[in-house]
Amino acid sequence: MPPKAETTLSSASVDQMDSMDPLFYILRIFPYSFLRAPRMRLKLPSISLPSAMTVYALILLTYFMVVSGFVYDVIVEPPGIGSTQDRATGAVRPVVFLPGRVNGQYIIEGLSSGFMFVLGGIGIVLMDLALDRNRAKSVKVSFASAGISSVVIAYVMSMLFIRIKIPGYLY
């Protein structure tokens, strides 16, 4: 590529190059010689940052929607719950999990699985709160026991959901 040529134009010559029309200059100066901008006392809106718990709640809600398959439910529009017919009696009974299809789900299945993942995450947060030195021992024990039980329940239920979803699945 050839080098660019340097141009040395003064600001006066650039102004003259804008327009050759004298009417343009009159219209550019004339209305503003007697018009004045109004004096307005506008206050800028002050936006305060949300609290830490508000941000945490929004992130937790977003996490729940992502792991429960909300986008899948909106796009595919699966039924809320399924049904199957009992071979022996002929009675129709509800089915919450769509068995045998890993890439499909009922709405209740996604919501319950997402709730278990969120429950496990809240359990980890509770266990982290139990490590705070400024809390009373009884509160730390309560946080730790609630956190451990939440993580254990979430893990056991998630494994149960996987075994229902995929009948031959072993750890």
C-alpha cells in the first residue's frame, strides 16, 4: 500500500470547504443571534445500586431457570406432566419423568430437577455461612446442619431422578 499523503489544511480553510453557499452561512448565524437556550434546572436521576441480597436472588433465579430447562420448555412446549396406562388394570396414571429420553423432559421434571440443583447450591452457601467466626456457635451449627442436609438431599434426589430417567443407569 502506498503511504497516505499528508494534508496541511488550517481550520479556516476547512470551514470554507464546508459549503460555498452564502445562504448557508446566514442561516447558520442568523437564528442564533437572538434565540437563547432556556434555563432549566434539571436533576439527573440518581440510580442506586441494588443490595447484595437482591443481586444474589436474581442470580439464583437465573440459575434456576437455566438448569431447569426454561428455554427448552418455551421453545418445544412439552406437556406439564405425562400419563401412562397400567397394563393390568387399564387405569391411567400420571408420569412425572419422561423415561428413556435423555434429551426430552416434561415441565414438572425440569422444574423439580432445577429445584434440586438450587437446593444443593443453597446448601453450599449455608455451609460457607457456618464458617463465619463472628456468629454464635449454635447458629453456626444450625447453618452447617442445614447446609449438609440440603446438599445430601439434593444429591440423593438428583441420583434418583437420573435412575428414573435412565432405567439401567448405575453410578
